[in-house]
Amino acid sequence: MALFSLKENFSALWNNERQNNIDLLRAIAVISVFIHHAQHAYGGNFPFLGDYGGQFGPQLFFLISGYLISASCQKHSLRDYAIHRIFRIMPAYLAFFIIIGIITNTVNLRSILEFPWRFFANLILLQQLFPSALLTFDVLHVTWTLTVEVIWYVLAPLLFWKQPKLRFSIVFLSIFISTVWSLLASLRLLDGLYPEIIKSNPGYSYLFIGNNFLSQFCFFVFGAWLQSQKNALSQWNPLAALTFFLLIFILKPYYMIFNPIFITGIGLTFLMLGAINSAPIKNRFIFLISETSYSIYLCHFPIILWVRHGMGLESVQGVLVSILLTMTVSAISYLCIEKPGMRLGRRIAENHHRSLA
């Protein structure tokens, strides 16, 4: 049975019949983050993504999440929605967090007993709200985005409560909230939220305050609005949408007063609009990256650091080995953890419905 499931999972990983351009965007997002972190570790000067992939990638992920999660929370009951989300993100996350944490000796019995609540905050993906928790158990180095995602998962059903479409007033409200928070954070007027942590390292102001969920809120809402309006926007010329996207990002140096800023979210909305209104670009390698993107995101940075500092590899050689190891580990995670976890979640939801029938 297990062997059959493994073959089934492998088939799903390589069968791109259901591929759409959201898969392409997801692949672009995770590749952007990888390039940014690879340049950080190995040097070089990759155009745009080397410097900005760490912003572009997560913001695109947030927009995609807003688009997909808004549809999911309307399609399923609140209970099924919660089950699907938990079994989608938690198995792979916990596996990587515990295994890599033990390998790096960041997670051990002594640290857990000394800081149980900090450890627990990491287990439930709320570590970015508690700086000491994230810093004590900073295993994967990208988990601040997971806290932001979890808050969106909780908020999304409330935005669509008893209404099929997202009101445009919510979009304006999200822009206002994100803009005010980002502006205040950039002026360091919110540092009082975590005074001791930020005093120890001023850069933590951006990590814990500048990257707070409130500053990212508008990206999710842009994606949710696009989902709710996709039929009305289906007549948009994809070339025109992609032109607006490129124009907004070319002009980035002129409006980037603080980061994140909602204008880049508008640009990414045009990118997604162009993608969903275009004929699907089907490619098995793109589909492979998209399907394993969550595991790639979770494990790529620890692998990059290990290859660079543990194996001592540099330059192109280090990048290539990092890519090979990341793809291998991510494929194994998808086959053995992600897919079985999602299947278990669906089974639990289906069994609950049978018990009520």
C-alpha cells in the first residue's frame, strides 16, 4: 500500500496535465528567493533577483496565497478548510524544523526545556510575533513568512463571511493599513514594540516590525480581490497586463519610499492577471518546481549555508550543488511527507462527512 502511494505521489509530481500559469508564478517566486539567498552566500550579481528576490518572491507568494486561499475558504466548510490548511503546511514544516534543528543542534532537549514557550511558538508557526522565540530556534531562516501566512489563513474566512466577492472597500482598507504600518516602521516609530531585541541589533526592526503581517496584508487582499473578480477581468488583454507589471517594476526606484509598499503589489496583481488570462505554459520542470516549491522554500537556505560553510564549496560549484541537494531533498519531502499529509487531511475531512451522513 505504501509502495503504491509512493508511485502515485511520484506520478503526481511528474504529471503536468493539470498545470496552469499559477504553477509558473509559484515557480518564479521560489526561484527568486533561492537566487537571492544564493547570491547572499556565494556572491555574484544576478540582475534584480539577486538583490530583490527576497522581497519579490515572498510578496508574489502572498499574492498567490490570497488568490488560492480565498477560493478554498469559500469552497469548504470552516472545519474542512482548517483541516486542509493544517495538513498542507504542518507535516513538512515540522519535519524540516525538527530534523534540521537536531542536525544543527539548534533544537535539543536542553534548549526545549530551557525555553519551552519559545519552542512551542515555533511549533505553531507564531515565532515572528515573538522575536526571542524565532531567534532562539532559527532553524530554517525563512519562517517569518509562515507566521504571516498563518495569520492570513485565520483572517481569510472572515473577509468572505457570507459574501461571495471581496468588496473594494476592503482593498482600500488593506492598502491604508499596510501603508501606515510600513511607513511608521520605516521611520522606526514602532521600535518600542520590541525595544530590547532591536537595541541588540537594529536590523531586527525590519525583520520583526517591517515584515509584520500588517505590512504584508495588502498583498493577500490583492490576490483575494483578483480571485473574486476573475470572471469580470477575464477580458483583459494579458499583454497589456504584463506591460503594466513591467512598467511598475521599472519605475520601482522612483516610488520605493519604504518597503514593503502597496505599489509593488499592484504590479504583481497585473502579473497574475496576465498569467491567468494567458494560455497555460506547460513544462514538466516548471511543474516539478511548483509542486515542490513549499519544501524548496523550507529547506533551501539551510542547505545553501551548509554547502557554503560546511562543505566549503564556493562560486558556481557551490550553487550547483545547492540546487541539486535542494531539489533532491524537496522531492523526497513531497513524495514522503507533503502528499501523504494532504491525503490524510482529505481522508479525515471525508470520514467526518460520512459520519454525519
